[in-house]
Amino acid sequence: MSTRPSGPPLSPSGPPSRTTRRPPRPTSGTRARGPVALLLAALLMTLTACGGGGHKAAAGAASPSVPATASASVTAPATGAAADSSTSPVKLAKTKFVLNSSLAAGATYQWIYKPYKAGTFKKGAKGRTFALVKAGLAGGFTYNRLKAALHDAQGDKTLAKLVAPLTKSVDSLKALPAKLKKGESPDSTVNSFQDTINNVKSTAKKDGDNVTDKVPSLSQLKSGS
């Protein structure tokens, strides 16, 4: 006869149930979510730090800062050069003065005084319109050359003092070319040009210079220089 082991009786449905249960194990998706989130956060922080440094480095490479002392040393020579060019004397002052004065005298004689004396500026005269157009161009050319001559004279101290009284009479010629072209007051206009040229010639003689009538070409007359 077999003997039954000692112990609590077995229940009809199976082994006795345990009073404490283990918590359910997390699924694979839940288990991986925590490390992935941490990894993503660390990656974002790294990218942000790298991006900020990269922009700063790029900005520094694109526009490097220049020390104030370096910029001052670069601009200083340019300022000095500008000052020297404005105060530097005109080279060959007398030669240029005589040349520009002679061209002004030649233009005045050839296209202003000569046709005026011939009566071409009078109303009804043959070729009057064309003569007045050329006289207007000659008047502008004469004014420009005389202004250049006065500038050239500044390169010589003696000549500069002699031509100083001529400045006002030369400036008064600026508005006369338009009157010549229209044929307005030809007598007084022509006399103003001729008187100014005569004063320039006499002033040049005081300095030992000889201003003659040097007739410019038509291309020079049209360009005004």
C-alpha cells in the first residue's frame, strides 16, 4: 500500500495560486523609448552647439576685424596724397598759360571779331545764322581756355600776381556765348571778348611772355577745349 506525501491537500483545479504577482514586463517599444529619447536630446544639444560655433566661425572668416591702427595707417597716405595734389604747383606754368591764352585769342579773332567786322552778324547778312553759331562756340571755347590760363598762372608766383586783376573780366564772359549765338547786342558782346583778350596779352608782356593768335581747329572748337 502506497503512502501519500505529507502536505496540504491539492486543489482539484491545479497547484495553489500565489498571493503576489510580478508587474507586467514592458514591451519592446516601451523598453526602447527611454534610451531613444535621451539619445535624441543629446543629439539636438550637440547640433545646436556645433551650429552656433559654425556660424561664428563663418562670420569671423567672412569679415575679419581690422585693428583701428591698421585702418588708420591705410587711410593716412591717401589723405596726404590728396592734400599734396591740391597744393602742388602747375608744371610748365608759363608755357601752358601762353598756349591757352593764344588759343583763346585765336578763337576770338577768327570766329568773333573777324565776322563782326565784316558785318556778318547784322540782320539779313548772308551766312549770318551759321556765323552766329560758330561765334557762340568760339565764345564758350575762349572762356574755357582763359579760365585754364588763369589756373596755369598760379604755378608761377609773379605771373599769378599779374593775372589776378583779370579774374573778374574773364568770369564776365561766361554768359556771353549764348548772346552771340542769338545775335543779341553783338557790339557790346564782341567788345567784351576783344577787350579781355587785349588785357591778357598786355599782362603777359609784363612777365616777358608773348601771347599770339593761335586759331584752334573746328574739333577743338566743338569740344570746348
